Amino acid sequence: ELKVEQNPLFLSMQEGKNYTIYCNYSTTSDRLYWYRQDPGKSLESLFVLLSNGAVKQEGRLMASLDTKARLSTLHITAAVHDLSATYFCAVASPNFGNEKLTFGTGTRLTIIP
Amino acid sequence: GAVVSQHPSWVICKSGTSVKIECRSLDFQATTMFWYRQFPKQSLMLMATSNEGSKATYEQGVEKDKFLINHASLTLSTLTVTSAHPEDSSFYICSATDRQGKALVQPQHFGDGTRLSIL
């Protein structure tokens, strides 16, 4: 059974600081997704990572994937208040044609002015 | 493109009633739709996967007789919570993929979610 863990679960940081969220998963997969969720809202797709060593950047967020270590990171650079949200990673299950996603526990990020 | 519409957004009803939630793909054909449940401050848990024209595949621990899923067309899937009780109160989210999206490894497209409150 695929298990996906995120660390930290909660993160409060000041504006302008940098931080990294970690996503570990238990079985082989070569597809990993990052999503953002605002309170009371659904999911917004941030990144799709498809291969070992993949790195993608959008604004102050950068995501990477190490399939050998079964680890993905979401790095926040010079945080701003607008980035406050809950961030989820999700890993595709190869045994289900890569359609089934298992979500991480989520990281609730609060940016303090 | 790739818009998924979910209706209703919020529903409050009395215990014992049945509630139907619709999930529509507006600009693509959704060969596969997924239904998730999210309790407050928790992650998304997959309830079931449905393919057009076939029976849904339920995850372990999800009662198929309580959560009826119908995927009758390539643009519509419905989730009916039968005889709902307070413990069924949750945020229900659907998502959809299409053949092209699957081939292009696009992420699932999520609906806006339905907040269900059972009194």
C-alpha cells in the first residue's frame, strides 16, 4: 500500500524567509503532483513532476523530485502572505495505471507579515 | 480548458435523507472520475473511481450501498449519499481525467467541492 507523508504538518514563517516542505512516499512511482488548497476551496494544481531529477519553478515556489529517494520537495523562496494555504503532494500509483492518486497529509502554511 | 463543475456547493439536510452531488466535465470527455472525501483539517481520501459505463471501484472501507456512484455519460458522474447521518458530514470533491490528459500525464482536474452538513 502506497503511503505518502509530508513534513512539516504545520508551518508558520515570516515574510521574506525561505523554507522547504518535504514529501516522502513508500513505493516506486514516477509521477508526483503538488496542489494548493485555500480554506473552504478545492485543489489548485501547482506542479507535475514526471521523472527523476525533475525540477519546476513557478514564482516563489520550486518543486523537485528524487525517485530513487522517493522524495519530493517544495521550496518557498522569500515567502509572501499570499502563499498562506495548505499544500498537498500526491503520488500516482503505477499499479493502477498511474490514475489513482494518494495524497500526503498536507502542510498548512501560514505566512506572518 | 479542463473545467470540472460540481454541484451543489453546499448542502444542509436532516439526518436520514439522501443527497445527490453532480460532477460535470464542461469542456472535455471524462473517461475516469474520482470521488474524494475530506474531513476538516485532514487530507483527501479517495472513495471510489468510476469509469464511464461501468461500475465504480470503491476503496477499502467505503460502503458502496451508502455511497452510490453513477457515471452514465462521459461528462457526468453523480455521488448519492443515501440515508445520510451526521458522521457523513464532510467536504466531497470530484476530479476527472480524459484520455488525452492521461496520455499527457496531466493532473486530475478537480471540481470546487461540495460541503455536506447533516443535522
